[in-house]
Amino acid sequence: MAPDTQALYAQIRHRLIETGEWDQIRGVLVTRLNESGWLDELKNRGKERGRDMDPTTFQAIYDELRPSASSSMSPAVKKEINAVIKQHLDRHLL
């Protein structure tokens, strides 16, 4: 991320946290990911990888699962969360 983009992201995130909307967005995301089975799938993949690693470290499992985790998220969930974020931004930026 470019420095200007990082600064803007930090400002928006701070504002969403201050207003409590960050938790609302996160709540919707967690609910949708749970409903779609994504959380259970990721947890199971993490357990499998942990069994195969020696030594097992959180960072190693995280580094291995992170790239595929975001790409395996349902397009419908991504679209819904993007719409929720856009609504919050429109409300505060316009």
C-alpha cells in the first residue's frame, strides 16, 4: 500500500472504531463467514497443517493459510461486506 493510501486507511479505520461501526462491520463479516462454513473450513485446514508441522508455530500456519484464506472467501460474502463498508463510508464522507 502506498503511504497516502495507508494514511487514509488508518484515518477511516480510526473513525469507524470511534463510532463503533468497525465492530458492526466485523460482526456482519464473522456471521456471514460462519454461515458459509468458511470459518470451520479454515480452522480445519489450520489443524491439518499444524499436525504436519514440526515445530508447530502460529506464525507458520498463519503464513501458509493467509493467501488461500482470502481467495477462498465466498464472492457473495465479499460483495456484501464491501456494500456494508461503502454504506458506512458514504454516510460519513458525503
